[in-house]
Amino acid sequence: MDAHYSVEGAILTGRYTPPTHYVFKIESFSKLTKAIEDKYSSDTFDAEGFSWKLSIYPTGDESKNGKGHISIFLELDTSLAVGSDVNVTVNLFVFNHFEDKYFSFQGIYIYIYIFFFSCLHTR
């Protein structure tokens, strides 16, 4: 169970599982925005016994109304059995080398539940 504590305006968060770090470095983002491919994915990496990958749409994922924005997704790259669930808290840092600073998205909670849907067709 996570615990949150306020310390003079800052939030101190405790957790039981150690963090996993992964770096997805893009050498030239401007070249990505001009390329033919609309999606780029990292190699798979392991975190908490699951395989993951980061995917980036430099000009946005149009299917998710992201056109004109950078879209970044954390994708589960592991097959799971029906009834499985995964709970993840993600802290994402994006470095903007033009401004020489990091932008962070912290404490993003993701819950994944694998279910089975069956449809019986009769004629």
C-alpha cells in the first residue's frame, strides 16, 4: 500500500516495491516529426515481472484525438491470462534540451484487468 505525506508543500510518497528505470532516448526529435512513420516504440524492458515498451507519436495519435500534440504511451507487452490484473504507478520524465529542463508526469496510476468477452452467433 502506498502512503502519502505532506512536508511543507511537498509530497513525500512511500511504497513497498523498488522503482524500475528505463531510458528511451531520441537523438533528433525534429527528424521524427518529418519522417514517414507516425509511431516509434522503444525496445521492450522488464518491470515487476512484465514486459513493457514506450511508444511515441511525434505528431500525435489521431485515433486518440492527439493530433498536433506529442502522444506517449506505456504499453504492456506481455500476454496475460484471463482474470489477470496489473497495477502500476508511472512517473514519466521528458527532457527538453532546448529549455534544458525535465517535464514530469508523476503518480499516474494504471490498472489493467484482462477479461474475456465471447459472442455466440446463431443463424
